[in-house]
Amino acid sequence: MILVCGGIADSVTELVCARLEDCGYPYRLLDLGVYPVGYQIKWHWQSSGPSGYITGPDWRLDLEELTGVYVRYLEADCRIPPPQITRESRSAMNAEYDAGLMVLLEDLSCAVVNRLGGGASNHSKLYQALLVRQSGLLTPPTLVTNDPAEAKRFYQESESEVIYKSLSGVRSIVRRVRQEQFARLSLLRYGPAQFQAFIPGDNVRVHTVGDQLFATHIRSEAVDYRYASQDGHAVHMEPTELPASVAAACLGLARQLDLLLTGIDLKVTPNGEYYCFEVNPAPGFLYYEQNSRQPISTALADLLYGGMSPDKQWRQGAAHA
């Protein structure tokens, strides 16, 4: 049995559930949109791992039955709180119940997509960049600073071709630095920002699912193709093949981070060099599957149904390499 933890109103979670049904794989949905109302989780630790059960509105699932878990946590504004909970108490309640669920998922012996620990690096882009470089992938020249003078110096040294974006795991729109924005650089004193040399070329989004890899070539004139329509630009996606060394580095990076599902953002330059910008531990792969027609959700469903622990996944992947 597969456990899906997420909000059914979330399009990615909805796709996962639909794909499991299409494949005929049994699953239970723990709807985080209303959780904990209608659900109970009870377990204890023993030498073989957690033992216990989860009950839903009309079902009970023993933890020993699990072959895989898919989890996609929700923001507070996507959740329906119990009527007796005040607005001020909602975030504390959600954090408390989510923490209990996270602890359980970390110790399950089945495949979990993804364990919280695996995605921790995404909360520090600098630390993640270090891991990316250790994997053998290139990273763009980067400056993190709260010093306006340093930001101007980096801009000049990069021949005025610089972008800026968030330092944390919070999603941000990537934009070019323009000279007319220099007047706002004094705001850096209140919080650092991340600046990177602009890398020319096309974006490539890589999804790793266990030992499988799906690469999507993206062509767009937009700096941040995710928001291309806002800037009046089009986006064209198609499946692509990566050089063997780049594919191996992506799979190795996912394994190092203990992530069974990743979304890795690359860019390929006109001379064929691949730069890596980020590893997303909870990728919204629906957008890429719809546009490239690659069977990412089917691969995920197969992984969850297969019931493989992470160690077994990686061993099988090595055998196929």
C-alpha cells in the first residue's frame, strides 16, 4: 500500500493520485489540507523501525503494509483549520502536527519521496552549491552580500551581465540587475541577496526518479522561463539526452542528498558546458510532464509501488549503470 501525504487541491499531488489509480496501485491519501481533523497516527519504535498505524476518515493503514510514501507539504493558506482553532494558533498547530509526521516518515524502512533530511540543503543555496560543485557539475560565479559596494563591483566584473535571486528555499523570480536598480542597493544593509553572473544558453530541467533520469530542454527568451508569459515570452520544451558525465553527476547528486525525486536546474551554454543552479527536493514536475510528455509521474508511481528502500534503489541503479 502507498501513502500519499498532500493536499488534493494541489495539482502535483492530484497528478500523483491519478497516476496511481491509472496504474492500478493501491494507495491512501492523508489530506494535509484538513489534517489532523479526521486522522489519527499512532506508533512506537522497535528494532525493525516504527510500528503502528494511520487511520483516515474510512480506512486504517498499518505501517508494515507500506511500500512507499509520497509527501508534499502545504503552505498555511492552503489548509483548512479546525473551526475551534484561532488564526493566531494555526501555524503552531500545523507545525506541531507536521513535525510528528516528519519524524515518522524519516524512520520508515520503505521508499519515502522525500525525507525531510534530504531536502535540508535547499534551505541554504550556498551549502547546496558546494555539494553541486563536489558532484562535478559547474556552478556560476556567485556573490552573496549585504554590501552595496561589493554588489556594484561584482556587476562591473561580470560585464553588467548579472542576475539576482533568493538565498533560501523560498521561491523567487530570477531577474537581471539593471543600472536603474542601483538606487535600491542600499536596501542590502537590511538583508543579503544572491547575485550570479548571467550564463548564456538554454535551460535544461532534469528530474531524477530513483535511478531514472528525465531531461527537458527549454527554449525561451525569458530570464526566468517559469514566468515567461508575464514578460510576453513563449516557452518551448522537449525531451533531451544529457552527456553521460552530466547524467551521472545528476544521479550521483540525488543519491548524495538521499533524494529519490529531484528537480535539478541546469543551463547548457552555446559551447556545450553545463551549469547547475539548484536541486529542488519537492519539484512541481506536472508543468514539465505536460509540456514534454515524459512519463515522470509513471516512474514515480512505479518507484512507490516497488517498495524499495533508498539503499536498495541506489544498489539497483548502480547495477543498471
